[in-house]
Amino acid sequence: MSLGFAIDRGGTFTDVIVFKPNSEVEVLKVLSVDPSNYSDAPTEAIRQVLERESGKKIPRGVPLPTDSISWIRMGTTVATNALLERKGERIGLLITKGFKDLLFIGNQSRPKIFEFNIQIPEVLYDDVIEVDERVLILDQTKELIGEGAEIETTINGLQIVVEKRLEEAELEENLKKLKEKGIRSVAVLFLHSFIYPTHEKRAGDIAKALGFDYVSLSHQVMPMIKVVPRGFTVCADAYLTPKIMEYLDGFQAGFTDLSNVRVNFMQSDGGLCEMKSFRGSRAILSGPAGGVVGIATTAYKETDKKSVIGFDMGGTSTDWTSGTCHGNDNCGDYDSGTTKSASAHPGPVCYRKNGYLTVTDANLVLGRILPEYFPKIFGPNADEPLDKEASYKAMEEITQTINEFMENDPNSINQKFTVEEVALGFLAVANEEMCRPIRTLTQSRGFNPSEHVLACFGGAGGQHACAVAKVLGISQVRIHKYASLLSAYGIALADVVDESQTPAQVVYEEANYVKIYSQFMDLCATSLAGLKTQGFSENQIETKYFMHMRYEKTDTAIMISYDIEKPEDLIYFNEEFRKSYRREFGFVLEDRNIIIDDVRIRTRGKSGCHVEKLIDKAPVDQKVARAKSQTLVYFENAKFVETGVYLLEEMLAGQIINGPALLIDKNSTIVIEPSSTVTITPHGNVELQIGNDVEKDLTTEVDPIRLAIFSNRFMSIAEQMGRILQRTAISTNIKERLDFSCALFAPDGGLIANAPHIPVHLGGMQYTVKFQIDHRGIENIKEGDVYLANHPLAGGCHLPDFTVITPVFFKGHATPVFFIANRGHHADIGGLVPGSMPPNAHHIDQEGASFISFKLVDEGVFQEEKLIEALKAPGKVPGCSGARNIGDNLADLNAQIAANRKGIQLVTSLIEEYSLDVVHAYMQHIQNTAELCVREMLKRVGRQVLAKTGKSQLSGEDYMDDGTVIHLTVDIDIEEGAAVFDFEGTGPESYSSCNAPRAVTMSAITYCLRCLVEKDIPLNNGCLAPIKILIPEGTILSPSATAPVVAGNVLTSQRLCDVIFKTFDIVAASQGCMNNLVFGDDTCGYYETIAGGAGAGNGFDGRSGVHTHMTNTRITDPEILENRFPVVLREWKLREGSGGNGKWKGGDGVVRQLEFTRRLTMSLLTERRWV
């Protein structure tokens, strides 16, 4: 007997496929976490199999015999769990001097823009040592370095300046101190080490000589440009690898002797590696990677070549291809609409461990899971079935809560929901939530999800296959017979893989072909030698060649693959790159060099171990399968329906099952909805054709389930617009810094939904849309028109932010039924200085090109000549220039038009699916929900203030650096839940550019209200419905038409937030500005906003080194900055102690020290700073 084991240890279940010598296959599942019965699930599963196969009792805890085991292949969540639970090894980080807080700051953005207590995953290191060493890029520092500079050639042929050799004695002393603290693992991260690893290698040698157990070097773990992601990776490696080694030692101890058993582990890249080579940085997606291999090898068909979306819904999460979202999560938090994983322990309510109400429970209540066909592995002794009664009782309790909420909601129809309706509602919301990121991610890569095949797997995948396919508009679903264990099956099919790469950093041109080819061959020689030592012959080894390619002066590299045999073959990468770039970004750059960032090879030792068998073919008279039994299953519209139950193991090739039906195997259930049809393939797999049943009886009355779904759909429209804009724009500001926002608006211009992009854009955009409606007249806005505006009179916040507005028409309606708009920051629109952010402007004409209501597209015709003329117009202003790169302006405006066009398609599709009346009704319901939440907040605050002061009035003020006061009084009507925001007493219009247009004040109030609500509600026009805003004319918040405003958007907007939050006494002031830095000359230009400290609140400290309130843009990676611009970043760290010493401390600000290596012009818009 010689057995092979393919194992996937997931969050809930450990899936095992056993391959026997007679070509038979056995599958089983055990709970991944069951501490009362066993310590390690994979070992327990192998024990059970060996016990059954040998017929001999093998007690738990005794080392397992290995004489009957041929191989073990495993994907494990050991690394994932250690990372999520922060249970890795204590590590120290060695980093270039001046950058000790680099990984803490990261890209300086915050993940949730409306939360005061900013939560960002903490760094993995316990301590950090700044190492005195530095290398510079020669091309960018020639004018800085003097004679005698130490110049060396890097591994990719570029030249660097060794400004400071590694201080070895100082490092050794610091490492000794680190070791005394009990730290045994070290991560090493030096700037530019990906091309010059000498200093990292030496530091690693010193650490090893001092006896550190594990040393991880960033250039070995991830030899790619961008020090921040490389730093995260090397820290993960040092943090997780010791824990993996500890697990592997324990795993080996569970067997008598594994020396004659081939043991491989699945890596995140979908390839197997030897047990001794399994490392932390490559183990985080070990389990899900098996599913990707399984999909690639079983779901894609050469016959139709249809692209596949892999959808893995397990017990605790849902994955698709290489992304993760909410899956089988807690559905009990109705009020906030949030979800969280129940995990295997305690798991869902039905697991009999006092768990949480989950989607699994909902499926059980609806009859979509039959306990009698589910593994009996629950309860204290792991031998009981699912507890349906407990699930029903828990669902009954939440149904009662929802019905009580509906009775008290003035907008509801006061209907009472049944338990089944609530359970189905939770499934509908879960399906929509899972589909939303699928839509967004596929769209971001230039693909339409409806043109794909959906391949469902995982224990819960089949239960949601039909519903998810319908939501995505997919007509065909493929489900493998081992779908519930497909990650384990993929691990069995996987090859042993060795990946290696080296930086290139050269222009893609014929002159460099020989050099690049030589790099490929060097990588091949090393990789092939490694696979041969594992027993693979040359005819079992396959090599793939990859290059990371991008256009010069862009950050977005694409991995391109092509088979090569000689240097001349590298020419074929060009067309592949152009095709991929055009598909993903919508254009190519004809006159721009292509840069090769790095070259990579992937060698595969072919070792897939299983070929699927054909199953018996169905006779003609058995083409339509006969049900094993009947059961009642709850479906939408049809309610409980008599449904056939079929067993997959009894199916014959060619048989057809018409829905409704349940197709069950030992480990999963496939729900076949009414009007859908299943066909069994020759290998016993499942092909699902999705039916076309139309939703019925959807009224315009509010339904909380539909409200959640529409909220998701509206938000998804804005998100997909954002993805289109990001991928089709050309400028760094939009494509990399993400300085843009997209939104959907009502026929009257009121905001319906926006993606969580840049807060200063959000409330103000509806001002711009409403202005165009009033200015043009709704009857004069035609289909095919697109409008451009940036002027403060038209709702602009400052001139570089271009707002593009497109009306949405629907058949039978003469006026727009919706509006789509987006706002993006253009790098240069002319004016006094490059970057169009002049700190010395005294008239708006000095800030660049302005547009009040420019028809960008007139009934389908792009007005290019008029646009170019307008962009050149600032050149007529004394001391000013026209737009300095009109080509980029045109490209970005076309990207903005394309994003709106995508929004129109999605809105139209939604209307066709539900009807215009229903979509408009839910538009209003969503706004009503936001309004209700704001009114409730105002009533609560008003009562608190009244009890404390005797009146429901608040006031607060703060000052700009020039002494201008911003004063706010808020009068709250407690009965109505309404308020007047009165800025009487605010200082006069400024001679500087700190004037803030009214749209900025509207944005600040909208943002602050959304934060104050402290619920996950959609940000829309409803937030402002209870608010009246009074701004005296001629003040800094309502300046004249000619006043400069560029600083008002980036400085005064932040002070406004501080004043509003001070007035409500909710959180301390944050850094108070966006720190806008622009530098450049005739050959280059660069723009960034710099993070600072967030204000503290009652019960929490403010976050340090992060963007706050009205902005959330990213910052350029230090290595990118120094590679592309004549600048050296000397320091980028926190200014410790600058946040104050209160009980709850404010976040610390930052120190960012830049040294220019040649003469440049610099503009800095900032307040409360030392410069």
C-alpha cells in the first residue's frame, strides 16, 4: 500500500484527498480547529486514513507510521493565522539611517476615511535599528557629488554612489543590544539594495555571526524596486518563517520517519516547494493558491477559450482567483450592515459550539443544506450533525429585531418579515457584497465579468453558484466533482516550482537584448540545478520567462511572458506588452520608452499526480436524472418549493437535472435554482446553465434587504468608475496618487453615492452638478453632452481639480434621469508656477486655466480645439504660462469621460434590471436613510448640550496662520433633528490663496457629519438635508469671484474640519493642512502632499504619520523618487513627541528632508510647519 495525501488546511475545514495505488480516490474533511480532540488537523486526517486502511488502531498523539505513505502535499494557513493573529516571531528591523518609521508611515493613506480612531495594521517588528549606510543613484546626483566619490556598478549594470559604507562596529554593538532583548529574528532593509545588495549581505553576515536564529534580507526575498512593499515583505518573512519552521518541526514529529516520504508545501505563487524551503513570505496564501491551480487545470477549456472567474467560498471567507472578500460571515450585525468571520471555532450557530449566526445558518434555515447529508463532525465529541433548530431560533431572534426596527422607521411600509425572508435577505446581501469586489477587480483589468465562466468551489460555493452568477450576469457555471476540496485537488495537480528574479532597470531596446537574455540564462542555470537535486530530469522541467515592463515616467508595471530561445526573441515582448497595456489601461504611449524593471523566470518540475477518469455514460432513457428524494427549499418569489435531491456520486455522464434541485456529495451541496439546468460531463463534473427568471413584484416601497442591495449597487457604480479612471489616466496624480473621486447624482444634482476617494471632493461635487443644471437649464442638456468645470463659481474647490459631468438619459425621457461625475487633480493647468499650486497668487487668473461651464463634448463631438485654446489662455496673464503639458491634460480628460461612460452603462443596466421607478425610489430611500441617521445624531448631541449648558447651541473657532479666524455657531433644533451652521464672525477674504470656495465648506460639513454619525451609512445628499449653512459674503469662506483659492482647498479645508469637530467637542485637531509640495524645472515636475498627525479622541490616541480628514492621497516610494528625480530623501520619519502629552495623545507629525541635486523651483503650501 502506497498512499498520497493532498491537504488544504483552511479556516474552517481541513480538506484531504487520498490517492490510492489502485487509482481510487478518497476524500474527507476534518475541522481545522478542534482543540478538545486533536492539536493538528492534517496529522489527524492522515491518522484516520491510515487507521482505516491498515485496520489497526492508531491512538491520537502517537507518531504515525510512514511505511505506507508515498507523498504528502499541503497548503496551510499557519502563516496566515500567525499574521492575522499577530502571533509570529519577535523581530528586529535593520533599516537605512533616517528611515526608521518608513514602514509605519507606509503610503500615508488611511483605509477608512470616516473613522476618528484610525486603525492601520501595526508594523511587525518589535524594535528598529537605524544603520549608518547610504547609496545614491549616480544619474540623479552627478551635480551633487564631488571628486573622489566612490562609484560602483550594480548587479543590473547601473552606477551608484556609495556615499557611506556600512558602519560595521556600530551595527554589531546595536545587534548585541537587540539580542539582549530576546529578539532572535532580524529583517534587513536598505535603500536601493535591490540593485546594490552588498551592504545588506554584510549586515546579514554580522547578525548570523552573533547567533541570530533567522536573518531575512530584502533583496533576496523581493528583488524589486519600491522599498516600502519590499520592507513589508521582508518583515513578514522574518516574522513568519520561524513559526513555519516551528510548525514543520512539530509536523515531522507527528511521524516516525519522513525521510522516504516526499513532502511538499504549496506556496502563494501556486507552486510546490520542498519542506525545507517553505518560507513565511511565500506562505501567506498557501491554501488559496491551491484553488487557483485547481481552477486553472479543471475549469478552463481549450475548446471554447472562455475566461474563468474562480469563486472559492469556504466556511469563513470567499476568494476569487487571487483576491479575498467577505464570505460566509456573521450576518447578525443588522444595524451597521457589517460582517465578520465566525471561523471554525466557535463557527456558525449550527456547529454546536455557541457560535455566531452566519450565512451557513441562513442556508440551513432555507433548506439548502440538509443535515443528514452533511458530515457529522460537530459538538463536543465531533460526532453530531448540524443543529438546524438552533439556527432557526437564532434567525427568529434577529427577525424579531428587524421587524421592531421596521415598525419604528417612518419610511417603511411596516411589513412584517418571516424568518425565511430574513434568511434569504441575508443571502442576497452577502451575494451582492461578494460580487461587488469581483466586478471592481475584473473591470480594473479591462475585463467584463459577464463574459466569463464562473467556476465555483469551496464547501459553500455550490450553494451560491446560481445566485452569484445571476448577480454578475454570467450564464455558465462549472463546478468540479471535487469542488468542495478543490484547493486540495489543486495542490495534488500542482508542480514543484522555483521562481527567481533579478532587477534590470534598463530601456527595452535591441541594444540591451543580449544583456537581458544573459540575465535570463543565469537565473535558469541556478533554478534548473535546484530542481535536478530534487530528482527532476530536464524533460520534466519547463521554464517560463517574464519581464516587468512599464512606460518611462509611470509607476504601473505589467508582467509580460513569452517563450524565448535566443536574444532576438525578446522582440516579441513588445507586442505582448502593448496588447496587455491597451486592454488594461485603454491606450498605449507611442512616444515613450518602455522600461524593464526586472526579469523573472519560473521553472516547473512536472509532478501532477492524477488524471481524471471517465464515468459511465447515461442510457438514452436516463438522460433526465431521477431524484433520490424530495425536500422543501425556499426560493425567492416561489417561497417553499418541492425540490428534488440528487447524489453526485450516482450521476451518469450526459444526465440533465432541471431546477429546482439539490445536487449533493459527501462534502457540499449545489443549489440549482428554478429555471437553471445541470448537465453532467464525461468526467462527472457539473455544468450549470443559469436560467433567465426575472424578478417579480419589486415595489417602490422601502425594503431593508433591497436597501442594502441597492446601496451596494450604487456604490459599485462609483467604484467601477474609479477603476476605469485610474487605469485609463496617464498622470501620476490620478493613476498612482489616486487624487480623484467618482460619484452618482440624482436628476436634481443631489449626491446619491460616491466611492470613498478624496473627502474634499465629495460634498462639493454636487454643488458643481447643481450649478450646471441651473446654469444651462435641465431642458437644454442633451444626450451626448459632457461638461467641464473647475471655477469656484461653479462649485469648484480649486482650479487643478477638473470636474467632468455627464447626463444619463433613458428611453422615453426627454431630460436626464441621473448625472454621473468625477473630479481629478491635473498635474499642471498653467499659471505662475509648474504644478499650478502657486503660494504667491493674488488673483485666480494666476492659478491656471478656469472653466465655469465648458461643453467638453457637444452631442458626441469632443471639442479639442476649443479646449486647447482654453488651456493655453493662462499664458496671456503677466508672469504666467499656459498649461505646460497639454497632452497629459487631454489624456486625463478623455479618461474622465471614459469613466463617466462606464457609469452610464452601469446605471442604464440597473434601470433595465429593476425599472426607473424602482431605481429612483431606492435612490430616495438611501438618501432618507442618511438623513435619518444625521437627524438622530443631531437630536442626541442637542439633548446632551442642552443638559450641560441649558441651550442646544454649540460654538467654536480656530485661526489660520495669518490670524484669520474661522468661527462657527451651530444651533440645533432637537425636535426636528435639524441644525443651522452659521459662520458669522469668520475673517475676511484673504490676499493670499487661502480663500475657500463655498463648495469646500459644503464638503467639509458633509464629511464631518458623516464622521459624527459613526455608522456605516452611505455618504449622500441626505446628510445635508437637515442642515442650513450660512456663510457671510466676502469672508475667507465665501470669497469674491476673482480671489485666488488654491490654498483654500488644501489648507483652509483642513482647518474647517478642526473647527467643526472642536465645535462638537468630539476629537482634537489634526495636523491642520495637507502640506502641498511642488518642485520642478523645464525637464521635470513633481507634486506630493505630506502626512502628519491625527487628533486624539476620548479613549484613543491619534495616529501618527497619516493623512487626515479632507485628503487621503498616496506618497511616492523613496526609491521611485530618487530614481526619477534629482533629489535625495535624507529623512522620512515621525517627529516624536510632536503630538502632545495629554491623557490621549495626538498623532506625531513627520520630518521629511529633501536635498535637491540641482537647481529647481519649489513651491510649498503649508501651515503650522517648520521649514
